[in-house]
Amino acid sequence: MYDEEYNGPGAKPESVGLIIDTFIKSGISYSKLYYTLKDKIECTTFEKYEGYSKVLTDEMCYLIKTWYKNERRLRDIFPNDVINNMTTYSTSKDPINKYIKENGTPL
């Protein structure tokens, strides 16, 4: 989406959340996006373009924060500071992933 081939040298996303908002507005659920994006982050072995992994992890942070803001179930499970203090995403620090592993219950 932000490949220099299409957008010129140094192309960057207009804003974090652009990709997530596009899918949410088209009717894709937060959980479907979460599992799809998590898989993409875990399986990416090379940068398709410079900054590709950063775009994915930034979008995941945005997704988790937006999902938390819009779904009471997540707010009942996780304390506010756990989500709002998330500045970077990694699967090892992902509170949703930890919850699923500990409880065996998908969200």
C-alpha cells in the first residue's frame, strides 16, 4: 500500500489506523482483523518495503486500542492502563494473546 513503486520514494502512511479503519468501516470484525494481522506480523520474514513491519505493528496497536475503546467485553477483562500504555506491539507483550493462552478462550 505504501510501496515506493506506487507512491514514490519515502512514501509513508498518512496516519496510523488508516488500514484498520478501512476494514472496520467495511464490516470486518475487530477479532477477525486481530487474528489476521497477528498472523501477518508473526509470519513476515522480510520487509516488503522499508518500514513494512513498523506499519503492521503500528496498525496492531491502533486496532487493539480502538477495539478496547469500542467493546465493553475487553474493558471488563483488561485494566485501562494495560491497553492505553501500549506504545509498540509485539506478540510476546500482547495482552490479548496472553489472555487467550492463559484462559483458552478466544475473543
